[in-house]
Amino acid sequence: MLRKLMAGRIDLIPMSENMFRSMNNTEKSVERVVTLSEQPLGIACNRGVPDDIIARLQASLDRVRTDGRQQSIYQHYGITWPP
């Protein structure tokens, strides 16, 4: 779809904030027309995943946030968060 947008074959596609920013940092400039939704990052688990595993996962994610590893990961991949 991105190729079709850049070729002028379609007028509008949804994309993430990071994709939008990266495109505007190149010669391929695009214009924001409408924000469909703003969503925080999250992880979904199957309903069958036991509560104790969900709790351990959440505790690990909390540690990654508080010790600075989350921000390091974002910087490594060029992700700006919060947008």
C-alpha cells in the first residue's frame, strides 16, 4: 500500500506515528490528514494464559520500565515514546 500511496494510486493509508515520522525524515514526505486513534503500547495474551504468568510478565515489564531498559530499547530502534 505504501508504494501505491507514493505512486499516487491511492490517497490515504493508516500508519503508525513512527512510520509517519520516518517518512517525513526522507525525501518521501507525507501529510497527516486524520488521527484514527491513539493507543498506548500493550501486550495481549490468550485468555488461557494463567494469572500467575500474567503477573510475572507484568512485573518484568514494570522492571524494564523503571530501570531504564525500555527507553534504551526505544532509542536503539529509533522509537519516540511517548509520541
